[in-house]
Amino acid sequence: MEALDRVKKLARDLRTTEPRSANEELGGESCAARTLDKCRATLAGINGDYQFGCPLDQHFFHETGIDQEEFRNFVATGATDEVVGEWIAQHSHTRK
């Protein structure tokens, strides 16, 4: 449960707060920070009306070649924004 506790501490409560803008980059990718916010909130059960895996998230996964479930599993470890950003940069297949 230690990992879930870390996720809960990092998660935005999307029942009362919006996720970050799709324009905010993480790991050099747009939509990544927003997708991360929704993933953490979903894992913590505080996602409100926001759905992890929505069409915008699917666009991020398609553009980067990152697998949604692999992303979810990594986020579930309780990784910080910085660590998730590094992971995205390492796993993304986008051409810069």
C-alpha cells in the first residue's frame, strides 16, 4: 500500500480541481501532464468526472507509442512528476 499512499499524496483531487492544461508538457510531450493528473486521480479514486484513457489521453498514447497500461502501472509506483517525465522521455517514440 506504500505506493498507493505516494500516489494519493501526489494526486490532484479532480472532484474539485481541474487537471493541468493539455498544453503543459511533461517529458517533452504535450498532454502528458494532464494524462498523468487523470491517471493518478483515477488510481486514488478522486477523478470525479474526468476519465483516464479518454480520447485526449489516447492521442497522447498514440503520438508517443506509449502503452496506456504500462503508463498506468508506472504511475502506480508513486513516481514523482520528474521521474514520470524522465520515463516518458525514455519511452516515447516521437520524432523531435
